[in-house]
Amino acid sequence: MSSITTAATPAPPRARRVASRQQWIGLLYVAPAVALVVVFFLIPLGMTAWMSLHNWPLMGEHSYIGLGNYVAILRDTRFWKALRFTAYYTVIVTIAIFVVAFPLALFVERPRPLTNLYRTMFFMPAVVGFASASLLWSWLLNVDSGLFSPAAYDLGLIDRKFNLLATFQPAFWSIIAMVVWKVAGFTMIILMAGLQSIPQDLQEAAVIDGAGPFARFRAITLPLMRRTLALALILSVAGSILAFDQFYIILRGGPRNQTLTAVYWIFNQSFVSFKLGYGAALSMVLLVILVALSLVQLWLLRKPEGLD
């Protein structure tokens, strides 16, 4: 018996030229995005890492100190306190956002009368910038000229006007309410897209088999929304860890520095104390924490094998 050996036929020169031209065209299309990433992320990241190794005052010469800034972070009790508060705030606000956003997503998922109006209304606060939303809520929470406390007093619900920003608990929960109002609509859109991507045939088959709403939610909805939940969770956690505007504009870190976040402390060290090198080191530490948390979330919400 004779064996037949087949050799790969090389592509003709014209086909190779066409493929090469298509590759260059593809690179040309992605070049603007690559340029933006390099200019606005990689270069600033490299500069921040370089600054973190220096004693870098706002004015005057900077000097190389190696890991001196990172050693100082280990002794910075105010930073670790701010980081603990940031973690506490992140857990609370993320849970609150999902508790509000998931029911809203279930409500607006299916077409019904005025569904588009509901979607627009729920999403509308998301288009307002955090600084603008913070200024709005700063006025709403004002004890004298705002809305909440004076309205409650005029309606006879309270005996005297109550300053919601004077003590920690009312101030903290006021910030939570503002962030949920601002962000829940955006998270709702993400979750709604995930819900709409679930094949309706699966839901109908489960109904025929006698599965109730909770059983369908646990066995079908949640497993098939792992990627969507991972995206929404990472965005929520990242945004919460980087929280700054609302605490700076509304509370200024008060009352009694109890609402200092990690980013607020970085801002304080960099642009109030003018220790730019130390602020850069704090930023690098926070970046590492944020990347690690994102990787953990992706691992926990990874899609099971065999589930497309």
C-alpha cells in the first residue's frame, strides 16, 4: 500500500497581499483607541509609579527615595482608617444599589404600557454628573434652605429642624441614598440587558415543568446572568472604592473626619499637603487593591464549564 503525502499549498502572492493589506487596515482602525490608552492610561500610570519613588514636592527639586513612600504608608493610620471606611461604604452601597436596581430591571424588562417612560425615568439620574448630583443633594440636605428637613418640619413630622449632616449615621445614609438615586438606573440598564439575553424558551419550559418564579430565578436567571452580574458588580465596586465627589462636596470629610475615603485622603496628601510623591504611592496601592478585588470578583462569578 502506498501512502499519499499532501503538502500545504502556499497562498498565491495576490492573496498574501490582500491579507496583509487587511491586517494594516485593521491596525489603522484600532490605532486611535490604542493611542488613547497609551496617552491617557499607560503614560500617566508610568509617571505615577515613577513619582511614587520620589520625594516630590509641588515646588522645588524632587529626590529619589526608593520605597520610602511605601514604608511611610505602613505607618499612616489615617490612610488605613480611610481605607476601612471605604470598604464599609463599598459593601453597603453596592448591596443597596443591587437591591434597588434588580427589581427595577425585572419591572422594565418586558414590554408593557409606558415601559419606555419608566426606563427613561429610572435612568435619567445616571446622566447627571456626580459633582452636579452632589451639589443638588447638598442643597436638599441643607438644614435651613433645603428640602428634606424644612419640609418634614413644616408637615409636623419633626419638632425641630434636624441637620442630617451633623452626625455620622444620618450623613452616611444620606450619601447612600444619593448614590443609589444616581447609580441604580445605570445598573438597572445593565441587568435588564442580561435579563433580555436569556432565551425565553427556557423560561417557558420551566413553567411547563411546574417551576415557580423563585425556582426559575435561582436555576435559570442567576446562572445565565453571571457575566452581566460580574460586569455590574465590578463597575459598582470600582466606582465605590474611588468615591470622592459626594464626600468632598457634601460632607468635606465630616463630621469629625469620619467620612474620609481613600481617594479623599490621596487628594488631601497630594493637593493640600503638596506631597505629590506620597500621594502617587497611595494611588499605586489603591490601584493594586482595586485590580485584586476585580480579579477576585471575576473568579467568583466565572461561568461554570459547559454552560454557554
